[in-house]
Amino acid sequence: QVQLVESGGGLVQAGGSLRLSCAASGRTFKNYAMGWFRQAPGKEREFVAAIIWSGGNTYYADSAKGRFTISRDNTKNMVYLQMNSLKPEDTAIYYCAFAPAASIVSTKPSFYDYWGRGTQVTVSS
């Protein structure tokens, strides 16, 4: 079955960095775009970043531009989210997700068909 497992979350001070990883299995990874989302307590799940199958095109939420970088390694079935200059408002559970297409992404969670369980990121002030 399709499985996504996130890792790399933790507690970091404001201004610090974290690198999230997402390991994928059960699907031909290189055939699908991937996305990262986050959800803070009491808030809806929101788009963070996405990347098409080849890694050639990437997309970011305004809140992530200039600070976060999404990447993928199709040889390892991995997608990453490098997060720099972290702020307390970045505190959330971060999820990776499979898009149902190779070169189409969306900012809407409903577009994505498989999700991981998430990894907690906490940024202290």
C-alpha cells in the first residue's frame, strides 16, 4: 500500500533551521508530484510547497518563499523541505502528500490523494 512517512521535526529556536524528510513507498515515486502542507492548532491545513515529478518546477506559499526549499531525490523515493529562518508562526504539524499527477500541483489539500501522518515542528521565540 502507499505509505508516506515524515521525519525531521522537532523544537528549534526562532531563526534556526530544520530539514524535513518524507519517505515514500507503494507507488512509482518519480511519476508523481509531491506537496508539503502544515496545520497549526485550531487552523485549517495550509499549503507550504510543492514540486513536480522531475524537480524542475517548485511552488511555494508566500509565507515560505525565500525561507523554505522543497527538493526530491527520485533515486531514494524521498522529498525534503529545508526550512531556514524559522519563526514561531511556523509551528505546526507538517505533512507530505502525493499529488495524483506528475506535473500538476495545487494549494488545495483535497487535490492530494495520499498523506503521511505528519511531523511536529515547534519554533520557540
